[in-house]
Amino acid sequence: MINVKPIYIEGIPCLATEVDLPKTRLVSISARNGYIMCGALDVHLLNTRLKDRHIIAGRAVGVRNTEELLSAPLESVTDAAAELGIQVGMTGADALAIMVTHSKRPE
């Protein structure tokens, strides 16, 4: 089953997605300019082979749903996320707040 729903971070819509797979569930929340995800996210790959894309992302491990992803501390973040001020240990909700605040700025 796939569950997709809007959630609002500081009044800005984000998209929460939960995908049930055999023996696991993928959980992610995306903002306009980045996302946070469960332990399936390969931050090392994003920081090395896909570095030129400057992907803003964070990874939380051990989460099973959207609410847990919002409250869990991030275990790792991409270099591009760190450049925005997103840090290991901050909650998913705090990381998304930084993302949406950054996405409000003119590019």
C-alpha cells in the first residue's frame, strides 16, 4: 500500500509518503527543495556520486511512519543540507522547517 498525504510545516505544504514493501516500509517527507527519509536513504551516495546535484536531504533510522520521521533525530545529512544549517541530531521537523524557510527566499 502507498499512503500519500499533505502536511504543513510553518504553513508550507510538504508531501508525506509511506510505501509498504515486503518486510519494510519506506517513509519520506519532501519539501520544495529537499526531503527527509527513513534509513533507506543513501546519504553517502548523494554526497559522492550525485554531489553535483546538491541534494538537500536527511536520514533518520528506525522510523516506521510520518510522525516518527518528524520527531526522530537525523542520523546523517547531505553536504547540501549541512550548508543550509541542517545538522545531525536535529529532528526531522526542525530540518523541514529550515528547508521551507530556505525555499521561501527568492532564488
